[in-house]
Amino acid sequence: MKQDTVEIIRNALKGLKNRWGTEALPRIEVEIPRNGSMGDIATTVAMRLTKSLRKPPREIAAEIVEKIKEQQPDMFESVETAGPGFINFRFSREFLLKSLAGLLQKGRHALRTDTGKGRRIQVEFVSANPTGPLHVGHGRGAAVGDALCNILKAAGFDVQKEFYINDAGLQVRLLGESVFARYRQLTGNNVPFPEDGYRGAYIESIAKEIHDRYGDRYREETFEECGEFFTGYAYRMMLAAIEKDLRDFGVVFDRWQSERELYSQGKVKEALDELRSKGLLYEKDGATWFRSSRFGDDKDRVVIKQDGEYTYFASDISYHRYKLQRGFDTIIDIWGADHHGYVPRIRSVLEAFDLPPDKFRVILIQMVSLLRHGEPVQMSKRAGEFITLREVMDEVGADITRFIFLTRRADSHLDFDIDIAKEQSAENPVFYVQYAFARISSLFRQASERGLGSGDTETGEADLTLLSENEEISIIKKLFQYIMVLEGAAHSCEPHRITYYLQELAGMFHAYYYKHRIISGDDKLSRARLCLCRGVHIVLEDGLGLIGVSAPERM
């Protein structure tokens, strides 16, 4: 619908070029009006022409509408000007029914778009320090990142999902020291616990596993003597636990990039050498600084400290340079909201390496507040300082957890009520959408028992002209907004748009189901309505798949 509408508008503009005496034409964009009374689809192209034509936008819109009507497109019931210069389109019933038949024949293949045209995008998300379990904030970032990647792929982009492992530096050493201290306690030879050490029960679990396997072998050794062993053992266990939690959450990465490898392969030095060759590094107070303020950062940043140690920023410079070297057209980083101040810093790095600013995007994930009976959930005993993603998954399930994480914009705070998440009612948005899919599946089973499950309800060969109720036409229109919602979610990097859409479509279907009998004594009407149900079924399954949530046949 969108592509056909854009083409009709483009043909009208071409037909007006001589009258207007202009060669350049604006980009044509169409959108779904917020108010359904304003039409099914609309464009502001007339407003975009105001400056070049020096005419009021409403006058330009009237000329465009007149030209469109000359084409006599049968897909529209009406084409009208509105407001200061909008052009509103209403689709004809015949066109909508024909489109529904096409959806049933093509299935989910009809729901794909090539707006991405194969452009390569790298999305880096979660990237949690391997020093403890994933918390619910990581879980929300995982849900957003994975859903975004699915949406981008469906929109025609070539996407790579990457996890950056922060396995170099103080925090990993502190993990090893924490496990070593707990291990020494188990051997009866205590050492002081690190002041900033990790105190969750998971540290004791790792120490116990080491003691079970190696006994008192390291009882008399100092951390300087055996620290590499304890650090490596603990780090590998934590990384394995993170990977398992993500896999059980439905998130599988294409690539895991180690920070250590950036150092061992000389990439950190290479990146700084290139910046130095560009005149973007300088020495001051015994340290080496990057001229990030030249690219919009509020001040320059240290990359090598006075003691000769690299800063974390140095490896981040190297990592993002390495992304560029791999040839991605766009780089998307998904970070916690507490990294807000880091955005201009990394943007300055990419500009220094000649990446256009519009090719780099950061999505900030706001905090999640877990509630039970309306009250904040107490801190996790296992993690010591936070609620783990595993705890929430184990209690309410991965499907529900993912869906609720995606019910609001990523940059908005989210209240996650565990009690509502476990309800089987309309108050639970996950249940509401999944139940619509399961309810339609049940209708198909009933239809099969009645002998109505023949090919005409699957391919749209039933008499679709029998679909005349207002609710039926509204549902068909909603089905064909899906691709526009998908494209909008891809370009805006907002997966929650799909979740909103699914809730709206499910709500329309449930209301229709309660008002009209789908399977009745009129077999022809039943088949037509089953076709409509199959269209809803196809779109619900596809949308749930994009956000990584299952579509159950029975509930």
C-alpha cells in the first residue's frame, strides 16, 4: 500500500512539473494518521514544496489531488486535502479485499520490505562485564537489541549482532581477587576480602567449585602467585553463565569480541598511532590526550595515563575503529542510561576516523523497577546487589519478560509488575496478544471439524465480498499498516512500535470475536471470516517472532 501510494503521488508530481516550472521534486513520505477519521494514509509532500513553489501548501495539495484523480487509481475510495496542506487517502473496500487475498496467498513473505537494500549494520548490545550475573537492566537491553536486529533484518538490512567482552582491566582482576579470598576462607587460611570486591553468592559458588576440584592446592599461595588461574577460572565461568542466560532468553550473538584480543593483536596501539598521525594526540602532565573536544566533546580525554597504562577509553577507541574496518554502513550501540555522558566521547572517535555522524547511533536503556503487589521487589540474595535476569525468567518465563521489556520506549523508565505478568487476563499484554493467536488457532481446529478448513480459507479464494462489517474492514486496514510500522521501527530503532501494534491488533480481534460469530450456520460467511482470521494469524505470528516471543497454538 505504501509503495503504491508513493508511486501514485510521484506520477502526479511528474505531471505537474511543467505547470510549476520546476525540476527538483521532494522526497515523498507517507504515514498513518493518528486519527483514523483523517484517512488511512497521508502525506505532507505539499508542505515540502511550499518554499520552492512559493505557494500556500493547501493550494499545492489541491493541485496534487486533482492530478491524482485524473489517474483514476482504483485503490482509493477518496483523496482529499485537509488542514494546512495534508493529503489524506482512504482505501477502497475492493482494494482492501484484494490485498487480503494477496496476503493469504503469500503468507509471511508478503510482510517483508527491502527498505534496507542490504546495507550492513552492526548492533552491539548487552556487553555486560563478565564479573557477575546479568541483571534485569541487561535483560531489557538484550530484549531491545535482539528485537531491533530482527526488525532490521525483516526490513532488508544485513545485520550483525555483537557482544563486547570487557575482559581486560581492574574489574576482571577484582573478580579473581574476590573468588581467591572466598577460596582461602574455605581452606581455613583467610586473607582480607578486597574492599571493592564482588560479594554475591555466585562468588562463593565459584570458590567452592575450585575447592571441590583442586582442594587446598592454593592454600599457601598469594594472589600474585596464582591470581591468573583464579581470574581466568572465574571469568570463564561467568562468561559461560552469561551466554547461557542469554541463550535461554532467546538471544544468540553472531560474534563475541574480546577486549583482551584488541591488546594482544596490537589493535589498541594501531588505533592510537593513527590518531597520532592525524595530529589528534598530544602530551600533557605526563599523560597522552585525545583531542575529542575538536569533535564536540566537552573536553579532551586521556588515553594513556602517567604510569603508561592505557585507559578504558583507549580500548573503546580501538574497538570502534575495528568496527569501521569491518565495513559496516551504520554502527548502533545499545548502552545503559548511565553511559549518557559517553556518547559524545565515542562520537568524537568515529568522526576522527571519518565516519559521518549520521552513521552512528546510540540507544540508551533506562532502568527497570520490579514490583510485587505494587511494592519494589527486594534485592537478589544470589547477586547481592541486584535482581538477576535469571530470577525473573524463572518466575514469569522468557516470553513474558521479553514482551514486557518492549512495552515502552527504551529510553523510558519501566515498571515491571510481576503479579500482572503472571496473570492470564487482559491486564497482561503478553497473554492478551498470545491468546488472540491461540484463539484463532482454536477456530481453525473447529472449522476443520466442520469441514470448513479447505483451501479457500487458506488462500483467500472464499467470497471475501461478504466481509462488510465495519470491524472487518478496520481489521484489514490494520493488517496492512504492519509493514509501515515495521519500516518505522527499523528506521527509528524503536522495537516497542511492534509491541504496541500487536496489542492494538489483538484488541481489535478480541472485540470482533465477541461481537460477531466467526463460525456460523452460513458456511460462505464463515469461510470469509476465517480468511480474515487467517490474515490476523499471519501478522500476529510474524510480529511476535520479530520481538522474540512465541506464538502458542493452545493456551
